Amino acid sequence: MRALHIITGLGVGGAEQQLRLLLRHLPVACEVVTLTNPGPVADGLAADGVRVTHLGMAGNRDLAALPRLALHIRRGRYDLVHTHLYRACLYGRIAARLAGVRAVVATEHSLGDTRMEGRPLTAGVRALYLLGERLGRSTVAVSPTVAARLARWGVPEPRIAVVPNGIDLARFAFDPDARRRTRDRLGLPADAFVIGGVGRLIPGKRFDVLIGALARLPAGCRLLLVGGGPEEPALRRTAREAGVSGRVLFAGERPYLPDGSSGPGLPALASAMDVLAAPSPEEAFGLAVVEALAAGLPVRYTSCPALEDLPPGAAPDAVRVPCDAGAYARALAEVRAAGPGPRTAPEAARHYCITRSAARLMDVYTAVLARTVPPPRSPEGVIPS
């Protein structure tokens, strides 16, 4: 099987890094087209031996990109096209149809109740999404919560498949040596209580809540923010105004998998933390939370479908907290007072092993291809009944 993955961009983000991780475990010959921004994840894919093509799309309304994408699909003679993120799903489905490929799968990574990919949902966005969705064969939801949202939007339930995001458990296993090295490199005291926040620095992630919480905590507490994005200047200003700028460390974007980037990667940074705090009030999955659990961290979160869709008790040290600075300050103070516990992964993290996710995606591919292959013809050219 030859599959083409089409994604809006390849900067460091959850969907982008999830794609790279999946391609390492799919038993399929895969190539990737990025419509825009061939960033660090594109370099990582290339290092993995995956061919990446940058389409050079100028913007959301660059319709000239559509025939270029259709031509690329036609020349590649792909058996299946798999699209990721809103713009790529819209253009990719149309281009695949123009190129004659009917086996089209799309993954919905970031659909919330009111936002998609960090942007407010509108009636126009929803209408355009549903129009494009009809051109595919299956839409993959990264959690049952997202599947329910798609169904409420009007996507027929038989077209929806749930394939959760996956994590590499071995890479996130707690490493005490990595903890010491990472803290030394970042200038974090060995006895500091380090609160971690992981994700794109955008308003919807509400990292300002963690800065407000830090201001209510003792001086020995630090906040380690891992990620990049347009909200960084505002967050730095918030930290200065709260008088805690010296206790907030912005680590920048840290790829999930090794790609030659300088500095510690995300698993090492997780080992350096004492707790993961995730105040975002609306998530499609909650990958940072699951990765933190794989590192054996206690977690305090506001929204995480990945946990909410599991039976109670799957993650005993993951506690839901309102998206409020005072509530987070109290919750984090309690974690600090309890002291460090064993850094072992709970059942919730093991449930989301990447090999399981890859196997479920292969089931989707198999079903889609079976529905798009025409039935055999008799010698007279008549399709048997």
C-alpha cells in the first residue's frame, strides 16, 4: 500500500508530531505533503527517511494550490490519501477526488466545542468542513469525545472511526540521570518544585492561569513552559507584572523525537518536572497530559478527553481542577506538600501506546480500501449480483 499524508504545516505541534510518530509504526509506504511551513517536524520526517514535499501554499484562499496538489497525487499513484488539520482536510479531499483517489481518510485532531485548532468556530467554518467531509470515506476522531462532537455536527456516525493519539511509552519513562542533567542545563535548582506546562503558547491553553498560580506559591516553586507560539510576549509580560519573571522558564519548542535540535527533548524535560499542569478548558485529546502520565508525573488538568473517556481509576494521580489561578495554586501546593511519589506510568498511559493506535489506523485503512475497490467483473463484463 502507498499512502500520502497531507497536513497543513509541519511546525512543532501535537498533530504534526503525532503524524511523525505514527509513520514510524505504520506498515505502509508513506509520503507527506505539507501545504505550508516545512518546519522542524519536516526535518525530522526527512531524517526518518520519509519523503516530504512542500506545496508552498500562500494562504487559506490560494486556490492555485489545488491543481498542484491534485497533480502530485495523480503522479504518485497512491492507494490512499490521509489528511490532517482543517485546511489540509479541505484541500486534500478535493484534490484527491480530482486525482481519482477515492480512498480518503481524514483525522480530526483539534475539534473542540467552541474552537478548532485554537480558533473560534463559526457557522461558515462548520458548513465548509461538512462540505469537504462528504468527499472522504472516513473521518478519524482522536477520542470518543471528538467523535461525539463530529456526530453532533452532522457527520454520519458510520463514517466516524476512533483512533486515539499514541505515545512512545519507552521514551517517556522517568530517567533520574536525565532529570539531573536537564535541571543543570536549564539552571533549575535540584530542590526546586518544578511545575510543567506543555503546549502551544496560544490564548486557549491558558498558561496565564499557571503564572497567576505561581505568584501564590512559595519562592522555591518554578514554572517550566515547553512550547512556542504567539502568546509568548504576553505571557512574559504577565510574569513580569506578577513579579515572578525570574521563576518562569520558557524552554521553547522541543520536538518529541530526536531531530538534531539542541537542548533536551520533551521526555527529558518531563523527567525534570515534579507535576504537569494543564489549565486549557477545551481539548480534543490532551496529549501533554498522557505523555506526563507516561513519565510518572502527577497531573492537574482542566480538560482531557483522553482521561475522561477511560474508566475511573486509570490515572489515580490525575485530578481535575477548575481553570482558575487560585484553584491551581491550591492544587499544586497540595502536590508539593505530598512530596515525590514513584515515577511509574499508570494504566491510562499504557492504554495509549502508539503501537495500538497504529494497528487501529491500519484497520481503518483496510476498511476504506475494501469499500473503494470495485467488485470483480464476469468475463462478459457484467458485475455479478
